[in-house]
Amino acid sequence: MGKYEKFVRNMFDDARRANKLSFDEAVLRTRETLMGFQPEALEDLETIVAEHEAEVAQATKLSEKSTSFVRDDIARGWYVPHTRPGGVWERLRQRMSEGGLAGAVGSIDDSSNSIVAHLAEPNVGGDKRRGLVIGNVQSGKTANYAAVISKALDEGYKLIIVMSGIYTNLRQQTQRRLERDLGTQVDSNEWFRLTSSEGDIGRADIKNAANIVDTNDRTLAVVKKNSRRLSNLRDFLDAVDVGTMSNTPVLIIDDESDQATPDSSASGADSPTAINQRMGEIWERVSNGTYVGYTATPFANVFMDPTADDDLYPSDFLNVMPTPDTYFGAERLFGLDDAPGDSPDVIRHIGPDELVHLMPKGRKDVEQFEPHVTRSLGAAIRWFIIGAAVRLVRGQSREHSTMLIHTTHRVDPHFLMRDEVHSFLKPIRDRALDGDVDDFYDLFHAEMNRAAELYTGTGPAPTWPTVKAEIPNVLRTLKISVDNGTADETERLDYETDTPQTVIVIGGGTLSRGLTLEGLYVSFFTRTSNAYDTLLQMGRWFGYRQGYEDLQRVWVSEGLDRDYGFLASVEADLRVEIERMTAAGQSPGQIGLRIQQHPGRLEITSKNKMKHVEKVEVDFEGYRLQTTAFEIADPRALVNTASDVEQFLTELMGYVHHQQNSHADEAILFDGVPSPKVLSFLDNFEVHPRYAEVLHEAVTWTRDKVPHTPWNIVLASGSGRETYNVHDLSVRRVNRSPLRSTPGEESKPEIDIRALMSAGDLVEDLKLSDRLPAAQSGRLSNKEQLDHRASKHGAAGRGLLVLYPISRTSQTRSTARMPMSDALASVDSALVEPAAPPIFGIGLVAPYDVDNMVPNKGTYVAVRPQHTDEADDDAEEQPVDDERDYDGGPR
């Protein structure tokens, strides 16, 4: 420890807490103070900063599936992943390690770290962030956000609000789960609970709200997304004085965030839906904190209005939860729409002639509807009983087993179907009392080994004699449950009993959102929907089936398997879109996620939730990429890249725009370059591995789909003192300084400048060729710039490649960055030799198919944020006269 380190650390911590400063601001404040009376202590301050940055780097690495940030303070992060002794996360991790999540603790730890790193820094005034975490249906989202909550509490968050869907049973399940996971009952003296499993938030605590928030370090509310309940929460926050709220970091977790939260009012309506309005009002009352939506079906969330300040569009970050190999989702069960047949043999079909006995045709038919247990439903029930017996043979007697019958969202037929299932089972049960279970023999032999390859357990292979002996035990305890909005509590699904349940549950809407069906392995499903999100959420058969994977069976009506195959493709595309957004260094506040529309009857989500969308380019049309990370281990590689650029520009001399000025302050345009020349150059252009795959994909798409569309090439000019010369052309090198280097990264030398393209660069070629209307010469949003690129009166769909000669002596005033020469010299002195060429980065906009030459490209929609790329704060730094007179005052 340095001589002054303890003293400096205390000074830094005091400055940060007392003034609610970010880490960088506190460093600057402490540095200024030390320079005045203890300059020799500055070295210890730099040691503290270096340690923090090394720790933060670990969290940053975990964010590979999240979109990048542009602001440096966010890009560098504030969160240091660690376990506080006696903290909430340490205790939660211990509980997980001792329970059913023991094998997933490491994954949950890593995934939650990457999310916490993106939260607003607690106790920093005005730091508010909105994000979205995308998981899978029945994939363990609750465990993930319980970990996020626990780590946020350990870092100083005080008020935790969990929005738990629109159904009481889900709110109660979430309350109980979080109380168990977070230890609010065991450690009750450390918590204030605004809600309980018995009661949602009411009016009683409002009068004492300020005292509750001020005197409790950990306050939890699990609130149903109901207008009245949300009004109570809003009024509770209103009753807290402004000073107390500013000292209270708030974390809002919105479970099933695509349900009810997005505005679903009609286009042109005078006001948004009540729940959307209440959610916005609650967010407005947060001074410092984060809103994080969790959902497996994010379509409505990414279609929210990105320009509304009071809406909850995830403008700051997206995070994709990893999908473990043990998870059974749409892709694994149904296969991708464009690659059918590569899925396990677990899907069974319900004959079209059976549907009349399983679901009413419409509202008018409900009163006359008389359900029957058809041949398919009978087989599904018998297989469920066989499966439960197999589980007993395997020693899984302490686990729940569940079958789902979901044929209609109308509630009255659920009770009629319950009676029919009872009638179907009665003779089977009667015969089982005499030891007669021959009803199951043929089905056992027909089904038992059809998905045997899925089984990961070590138990012996089931045989008919062993299974036969257990079937009477299953029938004896088998229950039939109805779970819907009108069912009596005694009939509804309840896993909180002392004994494991073997249950057939019949229901609709209450079973299609969030609620976990424990031990579900048989589903009988005929209900149809026209919406992606509804279909996916109704598929409660998705999830984990460890130890009984081979018992899974899903009965669906004709065509639903094809629908789910298409939705698997949509989900895969969505994850690719997010990976591309990450590679391009973009955030949701800059670019909207594209979702493919179904060519037939399916809608992405309800029409009212899509009122802000527009049709957008398909696949790589208009795709943007900028290289902001560079490997610098080999000085020769950078020289070779510069040589390749020079050779490429030499070949383009015949394409220099005829109006081009000759002075170095202006960029140079190469107009209408044939596509093969550009693509050949990009094939060989060395980029950081982060961009290699997506650049290759963009080049391949362009070569295959729009090979004859020309490109415009721009050689950028900056404000650096040095010039870059090629033949008789000259530009100034651009100033881009890297983020401050992190100790411990010497084994992989690289720099990250975070932002390369500046505002307006997307249409720099149009400005240079006077093809940008004079009326629009001001700053344009990204959407407006891209519209000009796609317009036949603008760029006519041409691709754009901007080459940036980055100065190796780039300077900075930001505490988040360092001089380029320092970063390079720390790796190899050869990198800063005076004669070294610039480091070349590229900005790319792929061509558009303006003539509609690409067949079968589908239709994509997205919202388009009105974002304008900001120039890097110190990218083109101007000299600043900061010299002072002897008395410290200005001249």
C-alpha cells in the first residue's frame, strides 16, 4: 500500500458519496483537491483508478451479447463483479448452490454480472437507464433477475420494485419466490416489504412513505400490473419528498414486460392505455435508477415509441440471456422453419376431425359446446400417467409432474372438460384397483423409446413390469385442476403443498404468461392465435426437463408445428440482429431491431402495439458497421493495412469526384466505384475479430444480392496537424483517442476508440457531391440520413465506405481516455515511430436494393429512433487556452 493510499481512498469515497458523483467525476474532483495541497499523493490515486478499471474490465467482457454504449462513462462501466461477505448475493448464491439451481449458479452469476454492469450507477444524480433482457419461455428469468436484484442491493440500490404481470397467481408466485431467494423472511429485520403473498400494494403505507424509504436500506414491492395497484405505487412515491427520492436508487424489474406495459391504445388516441400511463408516471418519479424489462417475447417492447421521454423503450441496452444446452425451446422442439426435420420425435398431431369436440368455434357456440376426450387427448392422458410412473421408477417421487390441456381461452369449457377428463379416468381407475392396467400397454411400447436419445439421467431403462407396478400409484394421487380467472382457489394450480403434485391442469390465459408449470412434460394444445408473442407465451412446454427429457410429448393441431418452426426462425434472427448491433457499436436508442413479418396470417403482436413501426430494409440492406477496436500487437500488420489502403486508393484515382477541392481540410470522394473493386478490398481488409464475421456476411450478401450496385468511397479528413497523402491528394488525419488502457490486458494488446463515425458521416458522399438538398444541410437524424441513401434522388441505394486515417498522436482531455501515443508505446515503441502511417478504420453502409431485384427477401418492420450520431467529444479537439494569471483568475 502506498504512503497516502488509505487517505486518498477515504477522500475519494467521501467525495463520491457526498456529491453523488460518478466514478470519473469523483476521480477528477479528488485529483483537483490533491494537486492543491498534496500532489505527491496523486500516484496513489492513479493506483486506485487502475485497480478499479482492471476489475470493471471483467464485467465489460461479460457483455458480449448486449448492445454497446457510446457514452464513455457507461462504456467503461462502474460495476466491479465481486461477492460482498454477508451480502444479499452471497446468501442467494448459497441458497442456489444447495438447491435445484446448483449446476446453473456459474451461468447465473456471469449473466447477471453483465446486466448489473449496465444499470445506472447508484447514488449518481440524474443517472437513469432503460434496458431489456431477452430470455426464453420458461427459461429461468426469475432466477436471473433475483441475482440482479441481490447484486444491485449490495451496490447501494435501496428500493426494488418488481412488476409481475397482470395475474394474481403470478404475482403471488413471484412474491413467494423472491422472498425465498432474497431471504426477506429469514433476514426480515433487514427488509421492509410493501407487499406480501397475501396482499398487493395498498393505501396504508402512503402516509408513512417518506419514513419507510428513508429508514430502510432494502425495500421490496412485488406489484401486479393493474391500474389501481400502479396508482397506489405512484402515490406512494409521490408521498416521498424530493430529497429522499434523490438519495434512493430505484431498480424496477418488469417481468413479462411486453404484456400491458406497451401502449396498446388505438393510433391517434388522445391518451395511452392506463397501465402504460401509470408505468410512465412511476418512472418519472425516479431520480436515480434503472428500468429493466424481462421477457421472452420482446416484440412489443422494441416497437414502443423510441422518441417519447416518458415511455419505456429500452434505449440504453439490450441483453440476451444465454440459452443452455439443456433448454428445450421452439428451435429444438420444432426445428427452424427453413430447416425442418431436425428435431426430436416428441411432436404429435391432433386430427382435424377432433377439433369440434375440443374447442368451441366462436363465442356464440360456447353455451352449446360439449367437449369430449378424443382419441388424441386420451392418448395424451395415458402417456402422462405412464410418464409419471416412469418418474417414480427413476426415483423422482419428490418432484411435481404436470400435464397441460389448453384448448381455448374461454373459461366455461374448462370446467366441462374437467368433468369429461374425470369421466374418462373413472373406469381406468376402477380397473387399476384390480391390478388391470392393460389400457397402457400398447401406448407404452409405442412411445417409450421414440425420444430415448434425449435422456441424460443414469437410471435403468424402463420396462413394462416396473412401470406397470407404479401406474396404480399414479392414478391414486392424480388430480385434475382448472386454472382460470373464475376458478375457485381450491381448484386452481397449487405447488405450495407439502406433497409433490401429479396434476392435469386445464386452463387458458392465466397459464400462458410467466406462471411456471412444475414438471410439465405433456401438453395438449389446440388453441390458435394470430400473434407471435401470444403463440410463444402459450407454449409452456418450453423449458428444462432434466431427468425426464425423453418423456416430453406435445400434441398440437394441424399447422401449429409449422407456425412454431417459423417462430423459431424469428427468434434466431432476433439474436443475430442483436449480435450485429453489438458488432456495430450501436444501442437501441440509435437503431431499431428488425423483426420479420410472417408471409401469411400471423401478426408479430397486436396492431395497436405496432403503430410506431415502419417497413425497413431486409437483411443487410443499409447495414452499418464501424470499426472502433484495433489489434496493435504487430506493428507490421498496421503498416500492411495502410499499404493495402494506399493501393486501393491508387486504383480509384479515375473515380475522384470532379468538383473535389484540393486542400487537405476537405474529405475526398471517389464516386460510383464498381462493386467488385470494393468487395475485393473488403475481403482482404484486416479488422478486429469482433467485426470479422459480420463484415464477411455483409460482403457475401452484397456480392450475392446486389452485385451491380456501385459504391461511393470517402477518404475522411480530420483536424489533426499531420496529413495523409496519396498521389496528389491530401487530407488531415483524424483525431480518435482510445479508452484508457486496463491493467492486466497485456496478453491481448488492443485499443478501443468507442466511436469512429461522426454526425453526418452517413451522407458525407452526398454532401461532397452536392446531392443533399440545401434545406437539409443541418444535422440530420440517422433515419433521415439512411432515407437519403435509399432514395433514388439521393444515393440511389449506393453503398458507402468511409476510410478514416487515424492519427497515432491523437490527444484527449477526457479522463476516460488516454493519448493514442501512450496506448501504442505501452505495447511497442515501433508503433509510435515518426514515419509510421495512420491506423485505418472503416465506416460502412451496405447498399440498398432500390430496384427490388432481390427475390424472396420477406418483409421486416422496426421502429426508427430519431437519433443523430454525435461526434466523439474529443475526436476533433480544438486548442483551449487554460492559462491563468498569478492570482488564479482570468486575464
